[in-house]
Amino acid sequence: MASRLFTRITLGLALGAALIAPISPAMAQRPPEKEAVKPIKVDPIKRVTTMTYAVDADIAHDPDNVLLLDLSNGGRAAIRLMPEWAPKHVERIKTLTKEGFYNGVIFHRVIEGFMAQTGDPTGTGQGGSKLPDLNAEFNDIPHLRGTVSMARTDEPNSANSQFFIVFYPRFALDHKYTNFGRVIAGMDVVDSIVRGEPPKNPTKIVQASLASEGKAPPPPPAPAAPAAITADMLSNSQSN
């Protein structure tokens, strides 16, 4: 399966103006050559759209569209899933979550000031689920701090199971990646995810669940048992 590492953001200058240019390490450091899927547009006659930029921050409201991530750093992050923005992508995330697909999966690519990416059971950025890739649902929702969006290759219709959480606004990703949710609680937990590509000691998703399932956070791991004292250790301590 092609690498699902997605666009890096770099800053460059051209003709005296600052440019934000997406660069994909998965495709020989070049931007996509195919035309991107067109974003959702507002009807020019009605001048309204059913899409809302706001998200409901109350976890108790519509709990079937709240994704809970219990991480190995001891915290829980809550993500409001927005089927109004990307119904097929939300459906995919919910399906995989209910199957336990994300349990134990690491954050394999975490870049300071950019984003944290997860959702690959191989931990390499090369994998995905056994389900077919999704058609893009690019939309007009901006990539703000806390945005949750789907990773893909340079092929627009290649998102599968991997997703990323944005640390700081990255508007260069708008209309290029499918934005399907936003963190509504526990952003500090997301901020503490270990950085690296890959991290030496990666943070992992211990448990992913929907709020409607009512699952409690997993108990913290038991402390390691103290090492047994051997005769040699006693002998050395007495000699000292």
C-alpha cells in the first residue's frame, strides 16, 4: 500500500511574496499532479449552506458522534465528529472504532507546531484497514487548532483509516484533506503526544470509543514490580 504520510508544510518566498506550499514525502517531494476534488460551494442563488463551521462542545449531546481517545499518556481527548462535513469519513471512523481497530495504534508521525498522525496498525505510515479507500469529501471547513482530518497519499481518493490532529491552524491543507471533526475536550492531552517521525517512545491510543458506548477510561498500567534481591546483590552490599 502506498505511503499515507501526507503533506508537510514549508514556507518559501517567490517574487517577494511568502508562499505556503504543500510537499509530499510520499511522492518524491512533489505536490499532487492530479487536479484536486472540488470543495463544497455555497449555492449562489440561495446564498446559504447547510454546512456549519461551529461544533457542539457538549460531550453529552449526540454522543454517537463523539469519538473518545484514551491515550497512553494518561489523558482522554474528545472529538466531535461532523457528518455534515464528511458523512462517509465519519462513518468510516465510527465503524473502525466500534471494531476496536484503533486500540493499541501509535501516533507514528508527530511534528511540533503542525500535527499528530495516527491510524496505521503497522505504525509505519504505510498501512490502513481492510476496507476500501474513500472518495474525497473535501469541504470549506478550515484546518484550525484541534481540527481532525483524514490522511491520504497524493491521490485524492486514497484516505482509509489514518487521521491527524492539527496543533496550530494550517490553512494550506484546506480543500486538500477531508476535515471531519474537531477536538472539543482534552486538547492538552493532544499537545502532550510525543513528537517524532517516528517518535522513539510513541504515544498510543489505548482505547478508542464512541461516547454513546459509555466505556470508562482503561486503568493505568500497574507499576513494575521491584527487582528481586539476589544473594550476589546482598554479598556486594555487605562488602561495601
